[in-house]
Amino acid sequence: MFRIKGRVPRKVLAWGLPTAWGAMAISYKLACPLAQDDDLGARVVTSAVFFAVGTGLIVHVRQALLRELRQVRKVAGAAQSALLRPLPARIGGLNVAAAQLSADRSACVGGDLYEVIATEHGVRAVMGDVRGHGIAAIGTVAAVLGSFREAVHDEPDLGRVLGRLDRALARHLRQGAHDEHAEEFVTVLLLEIGRDGEITILNCGHPWPYLLSDRGVEPLARADPLPPLGLFPLPAELTPLPCGSLLPGDALVLYTDGVEDARDARGRFFSLQAALIGVRHHPITPQAILRTLFTAVLRHTRGRQSDDIALLVLGNDRGMPACHPPGTRPATTNPQPTNHL
């Protein structure tokens, strides 16, 4: 109530003042003797008066609209920050770094989503991409993330977590929070890392993560994913795919397709795998990997990417000495040769 009352004077000032100026200009034309005179000097003065009033009206209305637009973007940015909460540097013994960049740079709002949560079932992460971007995507992001944050604690099976995300999205779409003529869907990657580093994944139309290890840089899996959520019903049986282990010194890079769809001025796509090969040889942290990749993407596109971008890096430094940060493995009694790509 108080916020509504506080906005009324600003609305009156924004539109009442131009109305008053217009009324004064009309009064001048109708009542001022000078405005009735037909000689050249009087016409010049009258024209100058109306030109000044018209210019003032245009400038004032433009400034009022810009203020409203800045306020909308500020609110949208705050909503996005509340949804994509900053992740702590360590979660469940893993080193974590994540960030997103919206294609709508001025609004700072995107359709990408991510979250990492430590549960009694292991560390669980989600990476998703809502169709479209900007302010319209926020409601869908909220529906999916809200369901994930509850389900990962309640459901011991990753398949049931995905089922709850699918039902939450369906409820959101039924509530009419979208254009009924548009096809709404969300690509989702659900990932679980057990206490011993075992990785299991359910993938609904999302790019597979890259694994950085002493064996090189390779996609974590090559199996065909399920369809994105919102397009077709999920299968009755959802069996997570075992994808090996995240060993000490390894790192996982999750991303949205805006990364590999980024193009340079000549239309060439950004090669995420090549960029990761370049950073793999350095003993760097997930935070450094994130900074390096964002810098490479922005340099490739010259800051003009056409889609939202999100990156999430999980590094396993469990039990590693401080002198061996993620990206390198500790020395072993029987060291294996490193395959430098």
C-alpha cells in the first residue's frame, strides 16, 4: 500500500507536467495577442514558443520512459540474482565456480539456470536452458529451480528428482505464464557425484559436460539425451546413466549451448573443447577456468553473443595436498604418462 502511494506523485509529475506545458502552449495561441498577429516577427516568436514546448515535452517523456525502463531492469536483475544465488566456493568437498551472462546485456537477465546442493545422497547439480531469454524466462527458471531445491533433499533416486522438475514445469505452463501459441521447453542436465566421486547423469536435451583429467579433455558421455522437458512426456522408467568418476585432480565443466553457439565476425563457432585443452595444462582452480572461458568467449564474439551463456565448473580436490590444486593429480608411486593433447 505504501509503495503504491509513493509511486502516485512520481506518476503525476511524469505526466502532469507535460500536460500543463501543452495547456500553456494552447492558451498562448488562443489568448495571447502576439500569437494572433500575422506579421513575420510574431509568427517567428510563436513558432519558437511551440518548438521549445514540443522539445521539452519530447525530452521529458523520453526521460520518464527511460526511468521506468531502468526500474524494470533493476527489478528483473534483482529477481535473477535471487534465483541464481551465488554459489559458495566449496560444496560437499568439491571446489565450485559458476556464472551466467545474458544475451540481453542491458537487462542482465537470462534464461539459463544452475544450482549445486550437497545432500545425504551426494552432491547434486542442475544445469538448464529455458527457451528464449530475458524477463519472460524468469518465471520458468523459478519453477524449475524451486522444484530442484526441494526434490534433491527428498528424493533418493535421481530419476524421481527429474520427474518432480517435469511436473513443476507442467504446472507452471498450465497456469498460463507463457504465450499459449509458443512452444515452451527447458533443456536440463541433472548430475550426482557420490562420496567416492561416482558420476550419474540424467540428460534432457542438454549438452554433455566436459571432463578435464590427466587423460585429456573429453565429453563425459556420448549417449543420446532424452527430449527437453515440456515437449513430450517423460518415460515411465528413468535410469540415470553412470559416467565414471570424478577423481582427485579432475574437473567437470557444465555449460549451456550458448557457449558453443557463440560466433565470431566471420560466423565461426566457438570451440569450447579447444579452449579447455588450452587451460588443462595449467594447475588452475575452477574459478580460474571460469574466468578464462568467459574471457575467451567474449573475445571470440567481441561481446556480442546472441544467446545466454552459463558455465558451472566442479573440481575434485578431496584429499589432495595444498600444493596440488584442481587440474593436476598428486604424484603416485606408479605414475602414468600424461596424454598431452
